[in-house]
Amino acid sequence: MFYIYILKSSRDKSYYVGSCKNSEIRLNQHNKGVVKSTKKSTPWELVYFESYDNLKNTRKRERQIKSWKKRIAIENLIKHFKI
């Protein structure tokens, strides 16, 4: 399985969209400061994810969400999502 995920920073309330094969390990990497692009905004909280059977569809969805320019679009997506 592959996952698309959205993280929210507890520090500055920003969002980060990514994809991975193991969301638990990836979240730990973000919070330990291993990921350069998210290091300054730790700690991160997982607020949304979707699962896919193949990497191609996962990356396609990741690009779609990242193309949304307005913060409200991401907030609408995660509004009713329960982890």
C-alpha cells in the first residue's frame, strides 16, 4: 500500500502534503527533523491520509492536492476526516 498524507504543524499551523509507503515511519521522520523541508515547523500531526494500491495513483493524487493554491481547499478536504 501507498499513502498520501497531510500533516499540520503545531508550531505555525502550516500544512504539508506528501506520499510514502509507511505513514507511521514517515511521520516520525518529519518530527525528528530528518526531512529538510519540514524541519523548521516541527512538531507535525497527521490530519489526513488516503491509501492506494500503486505508486502512480498515489503520486497523481499528491500532485493534485499540491496544485490547490488556497489553504481552504486542504481544510475542506480534512474537515470531516477522522483518523
